[in-house]
Amino acid sequence: MSDPHLPDVRFAICGVGHIGRRHAALVSRHTGARLVALIDVRSELQAELAVEFPGVAFFASLDDYLASATTYSPAAADVLTVATPNHLHAPQAIRGLRHGLHVVVEKPIALRKRDAEDLIHVALQTGRLVFGVMQNRYSPPSQWLKQLVDSGRLGQIYLVQINCFWNRDARYYRGGPSWKGRSSEDGGTLFTQFSHFVDLLYWVFGDIQNIQARFFDFNHQQLTDFEDSGLVTFDLLRGGAGTLQYSTSVWDRNLESSLTVVAEHGSLRIAGQYMDKVEYCHVQDYQLPELAPTNPANDYGPYQGSAANHVQVIENVVDTVQKRGYATTNALEGMKVVEIIERVYSLKSKGSL
């Protein structure tokens, strides 16, 4: 809930594709936020955006915006949201920090751990905040799982199994921006499609070790530079073991995103296409509470993404900037997700592809 006695938090959105436009729409509707600028290299979007977001300044580059957004400019912001291609996230966020802005960085916050480290160092030097976007944390089943594990009610965790079986076919790669599917710009399937689930693994169960992996490219040879499927096994540092099975080669539409836990005092399974419902819960002396409904998935026409929980992300940014809360996904956690994916992908030369 916004505080009418505090000034609005002003946002500039860099990158106005599907996700950037969602950020812009949510900011413009938030009572404690104000959308002051839209930035995108596709100048042909300006007329359309002027209708959708009347009175909001448009800039054709981040350079143009930073040069124009002086203290007294109507486009001056408190927060820069970076929703551009993956490889631009860290460098553009760093430029925002050096300009004195807090930054919201869409996933992944970087494609390399060292770039995420640079981002964190600049944030410390400038005293600005970095918010990573891992909106799946806000889904009621995810929050329930986190509370249940943290309470110790499950006892020792034995096994964790994550399955992510999605469709990303030619409609996605050939119908979208050219950076998608390019190793140097996209980063790979774990970065673009499934980093949310790596984040959930780390957030709930902690770090992993003794990683082994196999990689496959079943039907994306003409679409991407990298694997479309993988089988990853690991040990949990806190005890227990796990697997991550993922694929974008499912025919026509997403199949499932699920997480199964076998533990000392019970078992559970969160499933559905987008890990949006508790399908099984049998825990000693425990009754599953009624959970709030999960938001629907982000809808991009022929394919869908993760749950549309960006409204909670914006709410958290506003609360934190106004010093009424704290960042629920900080840069250190975002860096850890990048580091885990890097460790998995470092095994490609030893696996199958």
C-alpha cells in the first residue's frame, strides 16, 4: 500500500518488449509510482507507445536518456528498469547506477558471474539499490514451500526433483527478436527460460554441489546455438540430493513446471504448467492451508511464460525506495543464480550435446 505523504517513485523503462511493456503498464497503474520515460532502440514504437502511455517521454537510446534526464527534467527518474536483451542487462544497469539511479534488472541480472560482481561493486560504490526480477517467489505455492521448509517441519530433505518441460519452437525464435537463441546474447535455455526455477531451488533449499549434467539438442538445431534439453543432478549443501530436468522441445505448448520434495517427515509436489498449484502434500501432523490463487502465466500469444507476478515486484521496489521495506530479491541472490547456471554450463564439454 503506497503512502500518500511520500513522493511517487519515478521509473524509466529501458527496453519496451513484452516484459518491458508489462513493467511500464504496472508502474503507470501503481498509486505510489510514476512512469516518466520509455527507452527503446526501435524508434518506430514511439507513436504506438505515445497512445498507450500518454505524456511519457520516449528516448531511442539509453545514452540519449541519461544525457537528457537531468535533475529538473520531467523525465528524471529514481529507478531504471532494464528489460533489454540478456547480454545488455549488467552493462546497462551499471550505467544506471553510475548515473545515480536505483536499478531493477530483469532476469538474468548478468550472463557471467564476474559481470554480476561488477554490478554489485558499483551498487556499493554508488549507494544505490539493485533489484533482481524473480517474480516466481511471489506465487502462493512458492511462498508456502519456503515457509514450510524454513519451519523445519519437513525434517531432513532427502530428494528434490524439478521438472520444466516447455514449448519454445520456431514461433518463439523466428517470430521474436534476433538475439533470442544466440549464445553470446541469450546465454542459453537455463538463463532465459528456467532461471526462475534455479532461483527457487536456491531460495528454498540453498546452494548445490557435486553437479553432473547431460545436454541434448533434439529439435532446435536450426533455431538456437545451444541445447534445448538437459538432465542435471546435484547434492544439496544442507543434505540431500536433487535433479533438474528441463526442455523447450515439448510439442506445441508447455507441459509442466513441477517441484517434488521427499523428506524425513513427509512429501509434497507443486505442479501444473507453471508450478501454480499444490498437487500433493502429506506431512506428519500437518494440514495444508488454503492458499491464495496463483496469477495466470504471462501470455505471449503462441507461448506462455511464468506466473505474472510483476505487480509484486513493482510494489517491493516502491516500498524499498521509500524506505518502508527491503529488496526481496537482491543482487547477491541474482548473482548466485548466475553462478549456479555457469557451473552447470561449464560441464557441457563433459556432457552430451
